[in-house]
Amino acid sequence: MVAMLTLFGAAAMIGTPVPNVAKHAVVIGGSISDELYPEDARKAKTEGTAIVTFIVDEKGKPQNCNTLRTSGSDLLDAATCKAAAGFRFKAAKDKNGRTVNEAFLFGIAWTMPKNLNVFGPKPETNN
């Protein structure tokens, strides 16, 4: 199971106001699941925590994902950006109520799925 999802705005992370953002972007859709775990990473039993940055654009879509802190695996880092791209947001707004871009941080602690049979196929049962 993908263990943890952390999703927050850059201002929350660094504790300083973001210029031109009066109302921060809000997640309105998206999810992560074990299906996002890269198959080659599963086979290699690779785990790690990746943190990425991206811009939530004026339409509420993540853009320009970049790795801020690597998980130690290019596969898991790329899967974190792929997961982030699947989220949708209510865009940030400036003090005049206009939608504006906002930087976001997104992290996933990738741990091996608990229901994953890493030793091969399940034995057949005679019922």
C-alpha cells in the first residue's frame, strides 16, 4: 500500500505568504492507489519518500512537476509526479478574486503493498 500522502501549498510549508495569493488552491479531486506503484519498483522491493513541487495553474491543473527531494528511485520520483498530475484543484485567488498560479509541494512515502505477493503467483487451490 502506498503509505502516506502529503499535499500542501508552498506557503504552508515555508511559513511565509505567497505574493498575490489571498485564497490558496484547494484539492477538489484525485487519489493515489497501489496501482500507481511502478511494476519494476515492486519487483525490486524499492521503497522511499519522494517530495515534488509543481504549479497549480489558473485552471486548477498541476503543471511543471519537479523532484524536490528524491526517494532514491527515479521510478518512484516519476510515479510521484504522475500521481500529482492526477489531482485537480480549485485554483488560488488573488485579493481581487482572480485565479492565479500557486506553487505546491506534494509527497508520497512509497511502501510495498501489503497484499503484494513478491514471491510469485499464488498457489492454486483445489476446491
